[in-house]
Amino acid sequence: MGCCYEVMKQRRTTRRYKRDPLPDGVVERIIQAGIYAPSGSNKSPYLVAVVSDFEVKKRIREEAEAVEREFYRKKRAVGEKEFLDWVQKKDIRVTKPFLTEAPVLLVVFEDSRWSDRHSLESTWLTIAYMILAAEQEGLGTVTYTPEPKTFLNTILGIEEHYRPQVILPLGFPQVRNRKVGNRPSVEERTTYFA
Ligand SMILES: Cc1cc2nc3c(=O)[nH]c(=O)nc-3n(C[C@H](O)[C@H](O)[C@H](O)COP(=O)(O)O)c2cc1C
């Protein structure tokens, strides 16, 4: 499958993975794709932690689930019905089995020492490139963003100026969902000044 239009169109979030290992070289190709992304002042202001150690993945899962329980408790307390209905419809739960199922987790940190050069925007462009590269490789991922995320610095021993942005699990999907995602039309999201 060539990049990019078909890859962009067919990519869907994967929340359950097979435990099969990844082919050699695929993780490096995905990170390399992320590094090709443009960045403010060309600083490439990010760090990617590659986690394949099962015990470390387990600790990340335990902390993430603790954070999620508190997150949902607060959402219920303030009665955020629209969000709670949406997660229920999507069958998104407090438990995050993908964090231990996926053979590899990429944890992407923004290097906030470059925050005056758009380090946050640059990091997310890199994340977007890696998501597309994973799809092109036939792997699944989920843009997983527990809140707060500082437990990732603690578990991985990474300095505070690296701000965690996302966990991207990489693995073969248990079920391959190729349906084109439900999206607004171009007209709905565009204003023309012709
Ligand atoms: C910035 C961002 C944060 C997200 N955070 C989460 C998350 O924490 N947990 C999760 O299960 N999915 C998360 N997602 C995935 C979205 O729910 C998903 O992309 C969206 O529902 C569209 O579905 P699709 O990716 O299958 O097309 C996130 C996506 C983005 C772009």
C-alpha cells in the first residue's frame, strides 16, 4: 500500500492487539518516519522511548489505569454526559489491555526546552507521521493520552523537561477495522474566500 492518501483514509484506531512480536527494523522505520516531519527551527524537539520489557509495560498499564479511574471519577462528578456516552458507545474502558498486549509501546516526549520554537506542535507532527507509518507497515496503534502523564517520566526515569505527550502501542491488530472513519465533509470544515 503506498502512502499517503490510501493509508490516511483506511487507518483506524486499534485498541486490542495480538502478542506476536514485530518484524525486525519496523520500529526504527516508524521512528525514522517521525523524524522526517518538519519541526520549528528544525530542532526535532522530542524523545521517543521504546518499551518492550513486559515488566515496564505492566507498570505503565497499572499507573495508566489508576490515572484513568480518577479521570472518569471526575468526569462523572461534574456530569460530562456527552463524553461519558461517547466512551460507552465506543466501549472504551478504564482497563487498558493494549498497554501489555502490544509488543512495543512508543512513549513520545516533547522537549519543552524548545517551547519558544513550537516544540509541542512539532512533536505532534512527528506523532502524526509515526501513526501513518505504523499503518503503512500493517500495524495498529492508538493515540493514547492518559491525563496526567507525568508517571511516564517517573517509571522511565526521564528528565522533567521532556513532557510526555502520547503512548503509541505498536502491534498487529486482533481485528482489522478497515472501515473509513466517520468524518465531516470537506464543506462542513472549510470556509472559502475566493
Ligand atoms: C489527540 C488525541 C488523543 C486521543 N486520546 C485517546 C485516548 O486517550 N484513548 C483512546 O482510546 N483513544 C484516543 N484517541 C483516539 C481517538 O478516539 C480516535 O482517533 C477517534 O475516535 C477516531 O477514530 P479512528 O482513529 O479509528 O478513526 C485520541 C486521538 C487523538 C488524536
